[in-house]
Amino acid sequence: MIPAFVLKIVLFAAALVFVVVLVRSFFGRSNRAKTRDPRVRLPRSVAIAAAVLLALAVVASLLGFGSGDMRDPVPFRIASAVLLVVGLLVLLAYRNRYVLPGADAVVFRTIFGAERSIRYRDIVSHRTIDRRGRRMLVVRSSDGTTLRVHTSAPGMSRLVAAAAASSATAVRAPD
């Protein structure tokens, strides 16, 4: 039988190698494809946050499942499960979410992989909000599709102009 101390060291080393390989894979690839990809993706800091959450999940699971000396390992087990789920959701968001501005429409994909589009002429309403010093544009189309995007993101000038034009051409009801 393997002593508990040796098992802890082996599990910790395996988790450390996993985290190093995961973080290295995020930095090894560029954010865009080798051919010019016009899609606007989430920043790389989202992937780093996912890697940190997954690393914390591994450490918490090592403490919760590998340590026999603890009085109550259940909180670490619960924390490891929660951190794993949140880390995987953040990683899923990083892999799936993009916005592709086009000549007559903006195509985007949600974090769960549903691809949607909003034609510029179908914009019904829009509003801008300030979030932490950055302006966000919230656009709603006639079929109810909603898109939230930073106005300073590359290629969003057409969407901002189309939203402004839709409010300028809106017919107001008489008072």
C-alpha cells in the first residue's frame, strides 16, 4: 500500500503538470486564426480566469478527497465541484462566444453555441450603458434577439451607426 504522504505528492505533481499544460496551451495559440479572422472574441483574460478556477478546483479536490487527516472534508469537496463547474462554464464562454460584424448584419454566437444574427434594418431599439468606464450598446431586433457589445470593440462602428440611424428614422407618435 502506498503511504498517504507519497500519494498526496503524486496527486499534487499531477495536478501541477495539468495546470501548467493547460495554461501553456492558452498562451501557445494566438487569439485569432492564421488567416485573418474578422470575428471578435472574448479577451484572453477570460481564458486565464478559467484556468485559475480549474486549478483551484484541482487543489480543493486534492484537499477534499486526498487528505485523510481532515476532520470534515465535505466543504472542500463541495468547493471543488462548484469551482469545476464555474471554471468549465467560463471556459465554454471563451470557446464559443464571438461577434462577427458584417455589411448588412451582425452575426454572433452565445456562450452555449446558439448562432444568431441581427440585420441592421431590423433594429427596433437600442440603448447605451456605462459599465466600469466602458460604453456598452444593447441592441434589440424586431424578432426579440438581443445583443450586448462594447462600442469600442473592433468593427462595431457599423452597428453603432445603424443603431443611431434606426432611432433617427423612428416615427414618433403625435402628442
